[in-house]
Amino acid sequence: MPPNDMSQEAILQMIADKAKADGDDFRLRIARRRTLGTLPEIVAMLEEAHAEHLVAPETWLPRLTGGGRLEISVYHSSNVNTPIGGPVIVTVDGDPIKPDAALLRLPDWAGPRRLTYPRPEKKKENEGFSMSSNAPANPMAPSFHHDEAKANAREVQFEQTLRDLNARIEATARLERDLLEKKSQMEVEAIRRDADARAREAEARVQRLEQAQLQPRAPTENLGSVVEKLMPLVLQVMESNRAASAAAAAAQAQATLEAAKMQAQVLQAIMSKPAIDPQMLALLTKDDGSARVMEQMGDLFSATTATTMNVLNAAVEMGLAGGQRGNEEPVALRAVREGVRALMALSGAGRNAAAGAKPRRQLPAKEQPKQEVASPPPAAPAPTVEKGGAAAEAPLKAAEPTALDKVIHRIEQKKDKPEEIATYLVENVTDPSIIEVFADPEVDFRAVFEERLGDWLDADENKNFLKAVIHSFAEQGVEAGLFTAEALPEIEKAMESLGT
């Protein structure tokens, strides 16, 4: 550590700050301390050094002084008597050597360019071509004394020129700093003058406002004359509002008329429909002694009555409420949709009742599961009514596959296990397509599968897969109470003759 207990980083920072403030021109004094208890020995003195030379002195100092513990004292060219901070300590391995000024003129020299101590030794006059003392004196012998003097003079002149250039550079730098400082002062002064001008302008504006408030105002115009001038404009606005209200009332009356016409059409279509569908009438008059048909017809009459009441309620609401309220669906549109649903429910219910009127085979189970009546097919989509009142017919949807169609497809694909397909059969046993195959005595389920599957049953592997499905269905049906255990042999016997 330096004697003043300053760190090397702090000393280098002080040198860098000095270079920025007063110029990058330093004088170095290099001393070697043999041991810690001895005084340092001055080895060399250099001028025209820069701060970068002290950042990495190991790049040039070993070539100049050799090894040892070296202390570099730094002085600025503006004050060569006071060192900056403390000495920069550099430890170099190797033996000490005598500084050689010739190194400073080499192209690859990375240190300061001027050595002031030790001064280079001048050559003697007769050092050039040395002659033996025994040789005869020759007055014509060559002498280089004159050339060496010229070289020394040029070196001194070159060093002086360098010093002059450095001085000029330093003066230019100081002038540039002065100019920048003056420029900053001028900018600050300009800002201050502009602020003062703005302040004076604001004060003048405030004074003008105060004077305007103190001056007496002119008498205002009579209120009656002002109202008289504005009255035509007010009357024009009122007339415009009255015309707009009349147009809105006419549009509302037209919409109500259109709704009433549509209501009359819907009611006429409903009233022209027979009270009882011909198919349902035929089923009612058929004397087959089946209580099941009567139960189904009772359910159908209940559904028809509920649908008709919905239509009538919608019609009453349309007649009482008039036009559309806010963003609600038009009442006439709801009446039309309910009428279409009623017609579709009547026709579809008649078909389902006709299909369900066949006598059912009684299952051998002790408590037979209650067969649900197949729900009527979904009503056709209601026609959409545009703003102009025209109805657009909605496209018809494709028929949905039945539960039996889905079972046949899953059997053909064989992607699911037989137990999973059998579970689907048990869960959908109330579907009309499933009941028709397994519960109708007039339908042979073997023939249904053979007709649906066709050539698919030619392969023994496929035939065994179908048998596994039906066998699993029979077992799960016994567990669910659909069959009795005595029915299993009959199902097994039917499966043996499958595909023959």
C-alpha cells in the first residue's frame, strides 16, 4: 500500500480525473526499492506520459528497467513539484537493467516517448573509426563529429517541436473548454431572458383583465326581444318533433296490423286442422283389446292439449300486447312457431302410435320394466321473420340415426369391446328400434342382424364377435331385470344358428 494508505485504484482514479481536468500530460519518476527497509533508488524519469501508460505499466516498464519492486511517482506537467496521490507500485520479475533511450524510438514501444534521466551518453570524437595507437597519423582519416552534432541538434529541435505541439494542444483544449463554458452561460442567459419576457407578458395580461373588469358594462338587450328572435326556431323544432312522432305512430300501427294479419292466418290454419288426426282416430277405433295403445293415446292427447294451449296463450298475448317490446321476440313469430310445433307433434305422434300399436311380447321377468313411449320427432325449425314481414323457410335437417343403427355400426367397426356394445344396448333398451328387434315376437333378431350385416358375417371372426355381443347383452339384461335366467338357454340356442 502507498505511504498515504491510498489504494492503487484510488490513485489511478485521481490521475484520470486530473487528465480530464488539466490535460493528459504527465511526468513519471521511477524508483527501485531493493528491500523494504532501504530508500528507493531513482532509475529513470520520463516525460510526455499519459494516463493509459499507468493503467498497464507491465506492457513497457520491464523492457526499460528490468525486474524489481518499482515505485512510479506521477506529476502533472502543470505542477511538476507535487505528486498526484501516492506512488504506483509495480513488481517485475527478473534482474535490473539500465534504461536505454534507444528503446523509446522503436516502432513497437508502448510507453512514454521521452526519457530525461539518465541522459544518453554522447559518442567521443574518434569513436567512429577507432585506429591503433601504433598506426601512423593520417590527416585524411574520416571523422563523424560534425554529423553527430547535427543529429543531436535535430533531436533537440524535434523534442522542442513536440513540446510546442503539446503546449498548443493543451492551449486549444483549454480554449475549447472556455468556449463550452461560455456557450452554456449564454444558453442559461437566453433561457432567463425568455422566462423574464414571459413573466412580463403574463403580468400585462393580468392587468388588462383587471382593467376590463373595472370598466362599466354596456346595458344588456331586453329579454323580450331575445325571446321574440328565438321563437321561430323553437316552433320549427317543435314541428319537427311532432312530425317524427306521427311517423313513428304510423309505423307502429302498420306493424300491429301486420301482426294481426299473421295471427288470423295462424288461427285459421289451426282451426282448419281436424280435431283428431285420421291415423289417431283409426287407432282409437281399432278394437284389439290392447290397454297399452290406450295408454299411449292418452299421453299423446296430453301432449297435444299442452301444445294447443301454448298456441292459444301466444295468440292471446299477441292480441293483448300489440307490437314488439324492446329486444323480445315478436309475439306473432312465437305464435307461428307454436302452431308449427303443434302440427308436427300431431302428425309425428300419430305415426308413433300406429307403430306402437302392435302387441308386445311379454318378458319372462317377474317385474317387467315400464316401456317409455317414444318421444315425438323434433319439430321442424321455425321460419325466421325478417323486418319486412316475409318468412324464410329454414333448411330441413338430416334424419338422426337410430340406436339400432349405432349398434350395427359399432359392431361392424369392432373398435369397442363386446361388453361396451352390450352396455349401450341395455342403456337404450327403451328405444323403439331396440324394442322392435328384441321385444316384438313378429321380428326375428337373427334375421335383422343378418340383413344389416350381410357379407360381414361370412368371416368366422366377425360371427364370433357378434355372438359375444349378444351373449354379453343377455347376461347384462338378466342383471338389469330385463330377462330371467331361464331365457339365457333360448338366446344361446338362437346364437348358434346365427349366419347359417
